[in-house]
Amino acid sequence: MDDLRNYVKERYARAIKNNTSCCGSGGCCCGTTGASDILSMTRGNYDGTVLEKTPPQMADQSFGCGNPFTEADIHPGETVLDLGSGAGLDLFLASEATGPSGKVIGLDMTDEMLETAAENLRGLDNVTLVKGYIEEMPLESGTVDVIISNCVINLSPDKGKVLKEAFRVLRPGGRFCVSDTVFLRPVTERAVKNLAAWSGCIAGALQETEYADLLKEAGFIEIEVRRTKVYDVPDALAAMAFPELSAEERKEINGALASAIIQGRKPLVKPKEGRDYMIRRAEAADVSAIAALLEENGLTSLGVAEAPENFLVLEHSGIAAVAGMEIQGDAGLLRSLAVRRKDRKKGFGERMTSAVIDRARSQGVRIVYLLTETAEKFFERAGFTDARREDIPAPLMQSSALDMVCPQGSTVMKKILLQEEC
Ligand SMILES: C[S@@+](CC[C@H](N)C(=O)[O-])C[C@H]1O[C@@H](n2cnc3c(N)ncnc32)[C@H](O)[C@@H]1O
């Protein structure tokens, strides 16, 4: 394994030092300079307006074969890891996407690449460069939200190990979204060798199905391999590029290789109440955290500071969810159900709905109303049915102040509560 990695290391060190692509000269992914348009892997992967934001030299120092950002859907505050981050173009873009509250880690084994990246990214405080191998990531388990990578995993002598490591460092629910080269059909060893001589990026490419199988073996779900660019090599060009190959072999190469976006997700482990989280009544000290959570979810925090006791909070490394209930007589108005973005899909929304309803029932509530603009289906599953705005007792609407903030077009729903038998 070390021989191969040292070979790749030398090639990339030379390429970045000379600031040239090594396309056609053997050893690393085809850059824009020196490669023909048809075989160029790096050209045209990023929108010109995106590249305008980056230091001018960075696009030419990119050895990627696609654009992982088309699918990565990075949100502010997330931790992003770039495998084989090279001179740092994708780190630069990730730094902007994740913002000052997020964190971006670039992992690469080549000193010269890391040095160039450090210069290119000077002043970006949320980026950390780490020297190491993608087969043995020097990172803690369960700490990364999104893994990106651009034309690197194909270079690894042990791709299965890379994908297992990726799975380990991702937090439950974390996303894997990389750009890489893949073979679309089996090709002969001679053809692979010739392609490798043209560009080291191709040499170790997996077939689409092999990639998906290795991801599955590592534990990923929601796996997708989507072709983004198929490399058609017209015979005249192939004859120039691969003089050793026969016409038959050249035909074999044509259209056998593609760039692809490869995605997967680490499954969520449902947290257990009492062990992983707890639900409790909100206190005055929680008001600002509740307001921030409501704001993140586009909901009003009117009335929270005045009566925090109307709210329940779910604690899971800070406040991960909130729900409130305004009560007048035997009617309740469920409001402010919100779950922190990174804690979605853990069942917290359902758990907070039932907790706030159980509490209302114990306070004598017989019917619960709510207004929603986006979550009708969610509340239908929780047993709510359609109602009319005028059904909600006026004092309840007024006391909650929701009358002022909920648009007339909001959906009104109700749930009749069965009282507990004595
Ligand atoms: C094709 S370049 C891509 C660089 C960058 N992702 C980009 O888009 O420009 C491959 C990069 O991966 C790094 N690399 C290759 N194999 C690696 C490994 N096994 N462990 C860590 N880094 C590796 C190389 O040093 C190089 O910087």
C-alpha cells in the first residue's frame, strides 16, 4: 500500500510545485492545461460565478473531476471533511457554505499540497488542514456532518478501507457526497494501463456497482452513483493518446469511463429517552435558546419570555427541540414545535408532540388545536384532523398572540383527547 501511496504523493507534489497538470505525462488527474477539451476532467466543473469568488490561481490548481457541491447541500454550522483536499478549492467553497459557526477539515497526505492550500486559504478561520491518509483518518469517530472529495478515492490502494473510515468519522445521519471517476463496464488490463499512463486518476477507478457494493459493506444507506460526464474518446484522439492500442482496444476505451457523484448516508440511531435525551419543563434561563431555535425554524417567539412554563424542551447536547401549549379552560393550542436542524429525523418531533399533549391532558385539556403552514401530514400522523379557525376559542387565540402572526391561510387542525380513566 505504501509504495502506491508514495508514487501518488510524488506525482501530486511535482504537479503542484510546477503548477502544471500531468495529463499525458503520466501520474495524476487531467488538468485543464495540456489536456484536450474532450479528455479534460477538471474543465467546466464549476460555474464561472462560483470561481470568481476564489483566489485566481485556485481553479488552475484544481485536480478534481466533478463538483461535489451540486449535491452536498452544506448548511451553516456543519462540519465538513474533504478527503484529499489538494490545493484547497473545495475547502474554500465549503468554508463559505458552512460559515463562521461551521468547521471545514482538509485531509491530504502530500506536504506540497498542504502548503499550497495553507497559502490559498490564509485568513479562513473555520478551515483546518490535517496531514494524513484517507485509509487511516486521524479524526475522532462520529464528528463529521458531511464528507466531500474530488477525484481522490480512485487513487487509494484500499478503497474499502477508505469507505469504512468515512463511515466511522461521520456522525449518525451524516452524508457522504463525493465526485470520482468510475468505469461503466469492465475494460482490459492493457486498456487500463494505457489510461493510467494518460492520467493516474483513472488507473484504480472502480466500476459503478463495485463502488455501491463497497459503500453498502461499510454500512451506508441511500446509496446513489450518478454519472455526470462520460468520456467519449473519438478514434483520432485515442490514436494520438494511446499509440500502443489497437483500433479494437481504442474502441473499448471509448465511453468506458465517467465522472460520477457518489452519495450515501450513515443511518441514524434512534436516541433513547433517559439515556440520550430528556424532556423537561422550560425555565426562564432557556428563553434565549428557545427563541434561537424557533427563529432557525421560521417560527415566532412571541410569548415565550412571558410564560416559559408553557413550553417543554428536549435536552440532547443543548436544547434540541421545543414545543408549547397555551391553555384556556379545557382547550389547548399546540404551538412552537421545532427541532434543531442537525437533530431532525430522530423522532424528536413526534416525541415532543406526545409529551406536550400528555401534559395538557393531565391539566384537564379535552381538545387541542393547532395552526400550521407546512406540517399537515406530520400532524395527521399524530391523529389531528381538519378544523376551522373560528372553532378555536377566541380567548385562546388572543392569549397566545398567534392570531397576529399566523396567516389566514394557515391550516387549522384539532385532536380530541381521551381522558385517562381513574
Ligand atoms: C486528484 S488530486 C485532487 C485534489 C483536490 N481534491 C482537487 O479537487 O483539486 C488528489 C489529492 O489527493 C491526495 N491523496 C491521494 N491519495 C491519498 C491518500 N491515500 N491519502 C491522503 N491523500 C491522498 C493527493 O495528495 C492529492 O492532493
